[in-house]
Amino acid sequence: MGSSSRPRIPILVFGLLLCFIILVPCCSSDNPNKTDNGDENNQNKNNVKEIVDEGQFIEVKSAPEDVVWVVQLSDLHFSVHNPERAQDFKSIVGPTLSMINPSLVLITGDLTDGKSKDLLTTKQDKEEWIEYQNIMEDVVRRSGLNKSILHDLRGNHDNFGVSSFGGPSDFFSKYSLNGQLGRNGPVDSIIIQTGERKLLFVGIDTTSSSGLRGPTNFFGHPTDELLSQLSSALRKWDSQSAKPITKISFGHFPLSFSAASSSGKTLEDVFLLHSLSAYICGHLHTKFGKNLKRRHESIHPLYPHKMIQFNANTIPFDNRKDCSDGLTSVEEFWEWEMGDWRKSRAMRILAIDRGHISFIDIDYKLGAKNTIILPTFPLDSRFMAASYHKHNCDSMDLSLYETIRVLVFSASPIVSVVARIYDSRPGYLLEVVETSLRKLESTSSRGDLYFAPWNFKAFEDPSPERYLLQIEAVDNLGRSTLSELRPFSINGLHAKLSWSWKEFILMGCHWAALYLPIFWSFYFLVLSTILVPKILLFFSRRHYSYKHYIANRGFLNCLAWIFTELYNIPILWGCLVAYLFYLILCPWLFGQVFTDGKERGYMTYKGWVLKPNKNGNLEFLGFPDIMVVVLPHLFFVVLPAIVVIGGLAAERGRYRDYLLSLSGKKKDENQSEIRGYAPSSDGRHNRSHFLSSERWTRNVLLVVSLAICWVHFKSCRVLMKAYEMNPIIHFPLYSLLIPLMLAYTIYKTGNI
């Protein structure tokens, strides 16, 4: 994600002009590092061209016809502190790519880690980038692929502390694949041409042009200029090609962690406008879930899709069987976040079979795989890039389903491939079909496609999860490999894809849009809770105490008693109100935000400010990335502190009334006993008994106070290391005021 490797601040959570050094592409036909299958690879190399202003052009002529597959890798996080990541990549990826022989390889960001060993300091490490360059050269050599079909782009880790693209700390421009090959723009277009269609891949670099240090560098920041270039790239071939076009975009940041441009436009708006099939990305690591996928639609009838979506497939309103209502076709696309190489050793193979997309995510934690199976038809009903409406109301060609089709990649010759279909309706898996698949024979083949005819109409069913497909492949050494069980739907109905609570928080919430509503909601509720009772109690003639609450039970009476006790410590109440307004009006921190430069900036809830722009106005950087500091501080430090302070004040009032009720005397007549003089033995309780049996609530609140201070000081330590700050000089109010208020509260409420 950086998420698992970013500083340990609670998770509420996070490129616009690249200046590359152009190197001469290598891999000519007489390359001495050519592998045994180099003849076929050389044939592919001769069909790779660079088209000025239009991107890369790759022509695919070999069988299987109209089937293309690409490989995606993401979040490599090569680190000098964790050399095993690069070592595993070197030993696994090169031979695996040789076995798969993809038409394209995409590496979607976070190529290096940019982190200190304690994960608290972020900056670009030249040694990590040199290692990345060397490893990729080795992968190209061992895979036998043309280097030019490998594309990489920046992630937020590749931009930590980089004040400007092409600057002294911008190593991506020099050591990345795109940098070496002169792909020097935020939009990277690739056209793959088959005999039947065009496949358009458009990469987008949405890292900020000013790469702040972590942790306030977590979001993608597309500009209006980038969105305009993206829109032009996606529509480039619409009027220039008589063949159908399948469009796929790739980037680092999921849409839930991508900000809007200055005009309010988003990547989602552009994707929906240009009929994208899928957007593939990284950034969110597998530790947060394996269902980090989401289907976007142009119509959301029950809730605003810009801010929140409650499940991966949205509302299945398109699962209808009536096309007579005149409903226009719904614009939609899938967003597929993939796992990370950093911990999960993940790789994705994406296949486009006659314009329809399937994929498989592979886990290499236990080493390389001998055989990989990727079914391309029938489509997985969980991730189909076409709705029922497109299947039935837009005259979709159902003859596509006439054969079961499977790609098999293997290091050893395959001797048999069998497809099995199971019916799950009985409550268990009942095998209803078993059929052998035969290989598509060709004198010149890029890979092995197996197929078999079947009676697909027999599997039409209103449930998109009833029937499941599984493929078994056996190689000449007798090793059997099974694919996962995949649900499929002939009707085009989407199977349910539910999120866990972590997956919903990461994919279902559009944090760039939610940040300010959450921030101002916090302030509205907290200030209302603190100020409104003050006004009401000022005009009220009643005296609210613990005794009054006991006599008149009720939630409002309880609140009135608690706030009365809080207002009896006026200095504390005033400090709380002042601190809340300070967080809105004043800088929180003064820190070093870039690696190359000594100029400090200051952070507010709106972002970082370095200096006024040419017009004399303040320019805020890192919005909404600063939410990873702001929201945790508000919800895990400020709010609990307010609750504990109110609780301690109320506990003092309750204990005072308890002592007075025991003595039967007024407060001014009982000072000696309250101060702790030992009572007589004629039935009176001594003070230690009071403290142990009647002040347990206070003891609990004291422990909670210590926990709040611990969380706060850990956060301050992260910020000190991240931005080279001294807590006394650079952020004294932020770092010290909450602990001081808690200490003052404990002192004031300790005496009755």
C-alpha cells in the first residue's frame, strides 16, 4: 500500500509530468541472452512498435486467435532492509514470465519501499532503485521477453519526498523501465492488435507532482490536465477503427483513494464516459482482504455512488428479465485491485478472450507454480464485465458460450485437461458434467488454449451461483493441478460478492469525498455537545447534581449533571474549547516535507502549506492525504480525552455526594473527614475503604487516560521521525496540550 508499510498511524484511513532519461531500448534479434523459445519471442518483438503521440503498438498474429493475456504485478516494495523481496522476484518472475509468454507486463506502482528500518522515515533510496533496475534486467533476460512490453508506473512510495519530477531525489525517472524507455508522460497508451479487435491499455500516473513524505502521501491526485489526456487516449481509436475495441486502464491507486481534480471531476467519471471494461490497480495490500474489487455503474438509484457503496456488485437492479421498459444500457466497469508482492508474492494473469475479460490471482509465497489454469469461458459470474441488460437487451452474441475455453500455462507438457461442472442446489456439490478438452493446434502458438463444446443452454438458471466450473490439468510427470471452483451464469446475472468490514472501509468508502463531511460532523457534534448545554444551564434555575440525577432518572438529567460538573472546572472547559478552535484556525505541525530542500512547511486540516503562490494565496498540498493524521487524532485522542475529562469531573461529583450522604452533614461541616482523617471504629468507614470500593470508576478512567497518552505519544513519535520535528519547537500545542489537560483534570478531580 503502502498501507502495511506506512508509519503506524491508524488507518482511516492517503503524477502529472514525468521527466525521464531516454535510453536506447535493448533486446535486438541477436541478443546473446536469448532463451530457447527466443524465435517465437523475436517474432513478437518484430511486431512491437512505438507510435509517436499514440503510444505503443503490439500486433499479435499467432494462435490462439483473438485471445490475449497480460501479467500484472504490484507493490513490490524492494527494500534494502528486506532483500528477500527482490531475491524471490528474481528467482520466480523471470522463469514464470517465460512460461506464460504474455503480450504485456504491467507493474502498477510501489516499485521500491522508501522506508527506514523502523518504518518511520520516508525518502527515496538510490540503492533500492539500482537493485530494481538490475532485477528487471535479469527478469527480461530470463523471460526472453522484449523489454519494451514491460511497463511500470509510480506508486506513492516511489514519490516519497520528491519535490518535483526530474529532481535530484526522483530516481523513478532514471531507473524505472518507463524512464529508461522514454515514456515520459502521466498517460501511457498501449494498443494490442489481434486479427479481430483492438485492445487498448491506458496507464495513468496520478501521484502528486510534489511528493510529500509519508504518511501524508497516500492518495492519487489526478489533475484536470491528466483527465483530459486520459479522455483523449480512451477515445483515440473510437473513430479510427472499424474493429471492436476493449478498453482497460491501469494505475496504482484505487478509486476510493483517488481525489477529485480542481474542477471536481474524477477518474470514475472519465471511465464511465468512455466505456471502460476494467480498471486494474494496486496500493491496498492483500492483508486487508482478497475481495478488493468493485463494480462501478452510471446509475445508483438508492444512494450516492460518489461517497459510499455498500457491496462490491452494487444493487443488482440490472438482474431483470424485462427489456420492454426502454431502459438504456447501463455504463459500467470493474475495478480490480490486486494483492502485493511485498508480503503475498502475488501475480495476476488477465486474459481477454474475444473481448471478454477473465483473470486469476496467483500466490507465490510457497515458490513457483508448475501449472497455471485460467478459464476464459464461461465467465466468472462474480466478476463479469457485462450485465444482464447487455446480455439480453443489447443483442449480445450468446454463441460465444458454445465452447468451454481454458488457457493452460505449464513448465511441463500437458497430457490431459478435464472440465467438470457441479450443481450446488442440492446443498452439496453434485457433478453433472465431465468432459475432456482438446488443445487448439497451431504451427505458431503463443500459448495453449484448450476447448470443448457443451450444451450451455442446459445451465440457464435464475441463480448466478448455482453452477460451478473446475478444470483439472495433468502433466507428463503425473502432477495434477486443479483450478478454483468458479460460479458462472449463462444469463449474465452477477453473483453476490460481499465485502468484509475491512474491505468495505477500503473499497466502498470514497475517502476523498468523505473526509471533510466526517471532519465537520465531528466538530458540529463535539462543539454542540460542549457549548449548547453551557448556554442552557446558564439560563436554568435548577441545580443539577448526582442526587438530582438519582432522584430523576433520565438521559438528559444525566448529561446535565455531567456537564454541570465539567463547567465547575472553568479553566479546563475553556482549554477544551480553545484547543478545538486552535485545530481549525492554526497550524498543527511545522515539518520538513521534502527530501531535497530545507524549507519547512506547516500542516493544517486543509493540507500542507510551503509558501504563498504567485498570487499571494495559500496553496495547500496533500489534501485529503492529511486525513491520516487529522482523523486519527480527532477520533482516537481528542474525542476519548473529552469523554474521560467529563467522566472524571462527574465521578468527583458523585463521590462528593456519596461522602456527604454518609456523614449526614453539609459540606462545610465535614471538611475534616473528607480530607482523610481516620474515622473512629464505631461503624464508620475509613478513607482507604472509600478509595478501594467507591472510586473504582476513577481508577478505570485513569487507565484510559494513560492509554490515550500512549496512543498520542506514539503518533507524535511517528510525526517527529517523518518530518524531522522537535515536539517543543515545531508542534508544542498539538503534542502537549491533551496530556496536560488530562493531567490537570486528574489533579483537580482528586480533591473533594
